[in-house]
Amino acid sequence: MKNKKVPLWRTVLLKYYKHASNGANELTSTRAKRLFHRDEFVRCSRCKKERRFRLRTDEECRRFHDAAKARKWKCANWPYDKITCKVDEERASRKSCRGCPRSPSCKGCTTCVCFGCFKC
């Protein structure tokens, strides 16, 4: 990068600046209206099926963290719809799309994975 201008997203410095949208001064910007974190999955202790948790608001982040902490989380505790363990698990092809703004099949990048933020 010697004497060349390089975009911030191509450097390792991006992970230090990624939570700029958490600040109070940017709540009205279009950047703050994007997805905050990618979707995560929690496994049921009874049927061993994984259930998707959307992480787009503070409340949804709190629900996910509570479910992830619970040792005996069940499908009946899923916050979005009333389901039981009999309901089929999401297909593997659908599970791979987790809501990253860069790439639908992202395995985890500094844009969509939480490394500790104000909302969590």
C-alpha cells in the first residue's frame, strides 16, 4: 500500500470502524437502517433441530442471547411463531443465506458478525 490510497474496506482497519453506525449521530442515516447482524441459529435440546433468529433490532438481539444462554432451549420457546418439534427444520440451502449485506452466502465477515457492540 506504499504511497497509494486504499479504501478502508480493503484494509484490516475496517474491524475497528465497523460499529460507526452505533453512534447516536447516525441513527437517521440510511446506513443505520440496514441489517445490523446476520441471522444466527439455536439448536433445540429435544429434537436437535436448528431454528433461525433474526438479529435486526435490540429486542431480537436480546431474544437470541437469552436463547443461546439457555441450556434446555426448546422449539416451543421460539419467539416468532408458535411451533413444535414436529415442524420441519429449514433446508440447508436456505440456512446458508444468513442476511449479510455483502454476500448472501457469507461465512462470516466484519460487516455481519458481531465482535461486541453497543446493542449486544
